[in-house]
Amino acid sequence: MALTKTIIAERIQEKLHLSRTTTYEIMEEFLEIMKETIENGEDIMISGFGKFCVNDKKARKGRNPATNEEMTLPARKVVTFKCSGKLRDLINS
């Protein structure tokens, strides 16, 4: 099962005893800040959790698997996540 925005908001609401509206507004604003930061090509580092990195991928050769037609895939940006040592230890304990 995936952890959704709704589940996250409900858990925050339970733990902090905030209204549902306030909880959703805070969560949406937090996600907007993250999206804007990544859109600007900046990394996001959350201590004890991990780092979201924006990386450039060069153009490369590829092929269409349906037609086997070769093509050049354009350069693009990708976001990767590297978990912190603390989170890695929690996962592996």
C-alpha cells in the first residue's frame, strides 16, 4: 500500500491536533515549496531523511521497443533520492 497525501494529512492531523483544513494547507504549501525548489534545479536536503538531487542527463541513443526504430532521446533533468545514513539504518534494522 502506498502512503498518500490523504494518509499523511490524517496522521499529521491526529498527532498535532490541527483542523483538517489547516493540515491540508500546510501539507500543500510544503509540497509547493519542494516543487518550486526542484523546478529551479536546486537540491533539497532534509536532515535525518535524505536528499533529493536534480541531475542532468545527456542526450542518448535509444530505440522504440514497439518498432525497433532507433532515435535520439533528448537531454533532460531527473530527480533522484538518496536516503540519509540514519534512515538507511532504520530500514536495515
